[in-house]
Amino acid sequence: MDALQQELQTLDYPADWQFKIACSPLLWDRVQRKSDHPEALFAISELKHRVTFLNAAVFRESRYVYRRAMKHELGHIRCGCKSEDEAEKWARKLERQTMAKR
Ligand SMILES: [Zn+2]
């Protein structure tokens, strides 16, 4: 998935972090049901197993949408928590940093 690789160059994910992409709605459905994030649309991270599941559908959205989703997941990794508020705080912080670099 080229788009994913490209974003990873600028997003500071841990080197050993894994990504798994659910290529079909059916697979995503399965990922959602196994996780404790049944409402997550595009991405779910399992901090314990150091893996983020991505719904392939997110890459059909605009770049802003999937970048934002990846930043949000990175937020979970950074805070080491499942709190949506904390993850969003990190995502917004990363957003400001990328803006400043431009
Ligand atoms: Zn989240």
C-alpha cells in the first residue's frame, strides 16, 4: 500500500510497529468485532500486540482523512492508553507540528 508507506515516512511510528490492512468490508467487520472498538470506522490499534489495523477504505478517502486517522492511532501509541480524548489531543498536537514545518 503506497499511500501507507508514504505517510509512515513523516509519521513517527515506532520502528517495530506493525500494520495490517483489512482489504474488504467483511474483513474490517471481523477486526471490529474482535476488538473493543466496535464503532471505529477506519483504524484500530492493539497496543499490547503493537499492531494497528487499517480499513483499506480509509485510503479511498481524502489524504487528510487517512492522515488524521493515522495520527489518532499514533496518539494512542504515544499516550499508551485507549482514551479517545487523549489520542485526539495527540493528533491535534501532531497536526500543529506538521503545519509549522510547512
Ligand atoms: Zn481511538
